[in-house]
Amino acid sequence: MEPAATTRAGPVVADAADLADRARRGDRRALARLLTEIENRSATAEAALRILYPLAGRAHLVGVTGPPGAGKSTLISALIGAVRATGRPVAVLAVDPSSPITGGAILGDRVRMMDHAGDRDVFIRSMASRGHAGGLATATIAAAAVLDAVGFPVVFLETVGTGQAEVEVAAVADTTLVVEAPDMGDDVQAIKAGLLEVADMVVVTKGDRPGADRTAGRLRAMLGSAQATGRPDVLVTAATNGAGVRELLAAIDGRAAALGARGAGSDGARLARARAQLEGIVAERIQARILVAARTAETEALLRAIAAHQIDPYAAADQVIAAIDGTPRV
């Protein structure tokens, strides 16, 4: 098998270099294909990332999370318009839940952002979570780095929208927005212990509703009672009429400027992102080795032994791991 891999190395690198070059020159079809390669974790994607990664690190990554129905996609659509009004291109990575059976996803977030479909300086990509917990797809960080490298100064990362578990976005984004709709009852309490702790800003959407100011006041009281250092601002927006959207973007840009003034070396978000990238890739590669080992004839025999209760699954797992790392069996 090794010679075949060697002979493919040349074409893979050449294809990756071509994709990377075309994506940098503004070819959106090449960019879309490159992101597909990243989602599929192909050799082409890895080779392209080696080329593009040194060019990344300039974009401001804005995570947008919160409970279902809070209006995350609608808010992002309004923010896209505000960013474009400043003349800057903008990209969106919207993660949708995927089927545990087929791995497919509805990818419906794009529907709410169709107002910007004809703008060449807006790039919206939906990604299936593929069962990954934490609200983001495992390929999100790599995809964000590609969008950064090809020249998008602002990249929005929208999580799946399943509630409190979505704190992973804070390890990926420079700025994390937690979105809450007015009078969603216990949802405010549900996110208190999780999402509010990772928020850089809390955004109450649908500000044209009567309960918006009441929800904002309740959130400010919760954050104030926590007496947290550097507690997040609470802002109210209404995407339908644009109220508060420019002010929100100004706050995001202000935070980006503050982080830039501090320098990348002192930015905890960038270090957290580096850790998430490294740990994610190491975990994926180890898991791949385990899956290969789990398909051997010896492992099949272990499975039959477990099913027959001739060996416990812990001892069988130890044998599989020992076969992978070459350690002697105990």
C-alpha cells in the first residue's frame, strides 16, 4: 500500500496548490470545493491547509450561539448587511444538525440569509455537525482558517442551536455572542450556567417585541449578581428594522481592535483555538487508527468473545490498544 500513497502524493499536492491559489484569487467555486475537501478530511485538504495556514490569523472570528428559535441566523443576516455597508467582505460558517443515520443535514440556515446570495463579497457555507457535540463541526476551525487566509476579515460561526452544551464555540471564536429571544421562559435560566459564562456579548433579539427590554434587564441582573470580572454587555437588536444592529457591529469591531492592540501572543482565544485544533486532530488520527485496528480478524474474534461473555469489554479494549501502540499485553 505504501508505493500507491507515494505515487499519489504529487497529484494531491498539485491539486491542493491549485485549489489554494484559485481560492486566494477569489474563485468561489474553488473555495467551495476546498471546504468540501476539509469536511471530508481528505489528503487534498491537509495539503491545502499546509499552504494556507501561515496566511491566516488576521480575521475576526465571531461565534454566534444560543437556544433554538432565538433568531441566530436572522441576526447574522442583519450583521452581514451591516458589515457590507462598511465595504468589507464577510463569510459565514453555519453548522446544522445532521442525521445520526445518514450523516446528512437540512442546512436550512442559508435560507434565512438568501438576501445576500447575489453579493460576491458574501460567502455562506453550511456544514453538517456529523454528530459532533458542542455545537460545531470538527472541520469548523480548519474551514475558518481557510476563509481567513483567502481574505475574509470577518467570519461568523453559527452553532447548531441545541442549548447549553454549545460552549465549545468560545474556544474557537475571538468574540462569542450568546443570543436570547424575549420571554423564552426557563431558557434564560437554562443557559445561565453554560452559555452565559462564555459570552463576550449577550444579544437579545426581536427587540421590537414588548418583552425585549424586560429580558435584557433580567439578563443584566443575572450577570450583575454573578459579579463576574469583565462581565459581557447586554445589547438589544431587532433584525426586522435594523435597530441595534449597527451598535452591535460597532461593539464587535471595538473588541476586535482591543484584541489586536494586545497582540496575538497574549490573546487567550487564539491559544484556546490552537489547543482545540491540536487536540481535535490528534483525537481524529488516534480514532482512525483504532477503527482500522477494530476491523482486523483478531478484533472480530474479540467481538465474538465479548458477545459470548468469554471476555469482558475492558480487557478486550486493552488488547486492541496494545496492538495499536505495540505495548505487550498484560
